[in-house]
Amino acid sequence: MPKNINSASRLFKILEQAQLHGKNKTALEVWAEILDVSEKHSHRRVVAVGELVHAMHRELEHATAELATGNFSKNLYERAFSQIEHALSPMLFPNSWDHVKQYLTPEVLTALAFCTEILPDEEAQISAEEISSIRIKVEELRTSLNDIDMPLRLRSLIQHHIKLIENALAEYPVVGAKALREAARTALGEMIEAKDEIAVAKNSSAVATLGSVWKTVNQAADVALKAEKIAQLGQRAWDTLNGIL
């Protein structure tokens, strides 16, 4: 278990699982299992897996940039990172998992493991209980869509916010708490744009549930990203929105 939580440690955790998978399965099937993609529709499944693998690639680039900033010798990690980049190629999705696994040698994972300790600790782990709490509130939000009198604009907004949170939760093991923070920023901007329509229904249970969901998301992200040191930036933004409404 890596001591620090950073881009390298998240990649290590995923790729360590990858070494245990793969007999008689395609790369796409294995990535779907590891990344917990449950989408059954074939085309949408490829897109969902592709987006998460691309997020892994971005984390690899982030780790590379961090190591370069620290002036660490490239020969310590460059070859291993090149191997990981090959393993993350979407072109391998239709092939057997062995085509991916050949790049994930023990030496590659050892180099990545060293990088997890070389790079700084970026955030705290969000507990399984907190993740579960967010999922429960998302389901409550989904149930609120059963209100047949809900304005169309508000319904569309809530549907999109459910998707934003679900995507952020899917990305969390790959990119960390910034997935939740970015989703909250997008949602905040959309709610400010739709503030007049929301204000009309501000006393509805749907709007109350929407606010409760994002409060839970922001609290989890603030704590994970250690934003309590700067007065809970995510939650302050949402408190400002409440004042507008």
C-alpha cells in the first residue's frame, strides 16, 4: 500500500490489480472489470472505458511533469512510464489482455511504486462510507424526478447533475478528489445560469435534495483536498449560491 496519495499511487493501485486479471479476456473486458464499468451497451461501454483509460493517461502525464519539476533522473522512471503508456493504448482494446499485460512487468510496477513515495502526498482518502453516502443521495435525487409537476428546465438540470456526480465517482479511483471538485464547479456554474428557474421551485423537495447532494460532495472533496485550511472553498461557493437564490 503506497504511503502517499498522488497520481503515481492511484495508477499503481489500478495496475497492480491489472496483473491479476486477464485469462481468455479482451483488454476491453478486463479494463471494464478493473475500472468498474457496468455499461452493457457495447458502444457506450467502449466510450466509458476509453474515457477512464484516457484519465489514467492524464495522470501518467501529471506524474511525469511532477517528477521533471523535481529534477529526478529520467532514467529512473522514463522506460517504465513508456511501458505504461503502451499498456494504456485504446488500440489494444480488441486484443487479448496478454497484449496489455506484457508491458506491466514487475520492474515497471517497482519503478512506479518508488514514484508513489517520491511524489508528494496530494490528498486524503475519501472513505467508503462517504462515497456510499453520496450514492444514496444521488438515488434520492433520481427519485425526485418522479414529480410530474417539476419544471422542464429543472428536470434537465437535475438529470445532468446526476450524470456529473456518477461520472465523478467513476473517475475518483483514477484521478482522485479533483473529479468531484470539477463536477461541483460545473454544476455551480449551471445553477447560477438557471437561478431564476431554480428560485421558482426553491421550496420543492427536489431543490432541497439537489442542495443536499452537492453539500455532501463538496464536503468530501474539501476534506480530501485539505481545503479546510482555506475555509472550505467548495462549500463557500455553494453557500454563495444559496444567498443568490
